[in-house]
Amino acid sequence: MTEWNLPELIDHTVLRPEATQIDVLGLCQEAKEHGFTVIFVPPCYVNEAVATVAGTAIRVGIPIGFPLGGHTTKTKVAEAVEAVARGAQVLDMVINVSRLKSGDREYVRQDIAEVVTATPGVEHKVILETCYLTLQEKLTACQLVVEAGADYVKTSTGFGAAGATVEDVRLMKEVVAGRAKVKASGGIRDWKTTLAMLEAGADRIGTSASLKILEEWRLAQKA
């Protein structure tokens, strides 16, 4: 259980709608104290987050088209461009679930590609919201993400009907086949679940329960 440096693999997150500025600043401080290298905050707090972690290795992440993915491409691009202009270095965009389920492959691919093209030099993850997809739609989504040039496929927003599963992580890892990485997110709240996701092939973990997971991981290392 010592093969992972867990803090470096976690996207430490506070995206719940009632989160306050104090919560966001607290998240930044926790990242400094515990070694998390990526934090995710609501777009309206990008300035505060960037300023608070300035001078550290911590990268600020912002969700795009969140949480439903049905924004127009122009809106997603505008969100992404503004976030990067304000200092964000990681963007997690929600795939257009409706267009995907309607069979509009080219729309979905172009939607992702335009965000990627408009914001070069930052990391792009695409959230599939797997709980709403059939097996074939998951396969198609992974392929489109790769074609569009994004860096990661990601399971879930955490706001859908269900979150990450080991089966989905394993499937996504197999489909992208090294052409993209995999982020597991949604419902990951303990070290046991985190370990299962990592063993299934997840490259990153997105969670708001980071401190609890980290404490359990450290105890497990001592056992």
C-alpha cells in the first residue's frame, strides 16, 4: 500500500452549491498542508484560489459546463478561456450527455475539441457522467474524448444519479489504451474505495473527502 503517493493523485475538491468563500480558502490551506497538487473550486472563486496558492506547486482546477453538460459549445469555450485567463491550469468539462445519447458523435467531438483548442497548455479532463450511459455510449464517449485531444476521461460529476464504479474505471482504462488517462470521481469517500479505483486503473481521484481518505491511507500504511 506504499506504491502510491496518495496526496499527489487526489484532486481536492469543493464544488457543493452551498460552499462559501471560507470553505474555498480552507480547501487551499488544506492542499498546502497535506500535499494535494490539484484543487477544484467553483468558477467564481478562481481569483481567490489562484492568489492563495501562488508560489506553490498547487494547480487550480475549474469545472466547465458543470454539472449537466448541456451548455452550448460557445458557452463552454467562454468559461474555459476566462478560467485560464484568471490562472486556472486544469479544466474538467462535462460531455454533452444529451447529444451523445442522441447519437450526434460529431457534435460531441467538436464540443470537446473546441474547448481543448481554445485553451492550450492546460490539462483537460472530460466528464462522461457514466451513470447515464449505456455500455456502447461509454465506449463511444471514450473514443471521442481521445479524438478531440483531451488528456483524461473522467467518470462522474458527483451530482448525477451515481458515481464512479470499478467496472467503469476498468472499461475506460481499456478503451483509451494509453491515449488518455482516467480520473475516478463521484462517491469516493474512503481509502478502501480509493484503493479499488487505483487498482482498476484510475490515474487520479476526485473527491471532497480527501482528508478522511488520507487519514485512512496513513493508518493502513502503518498496519
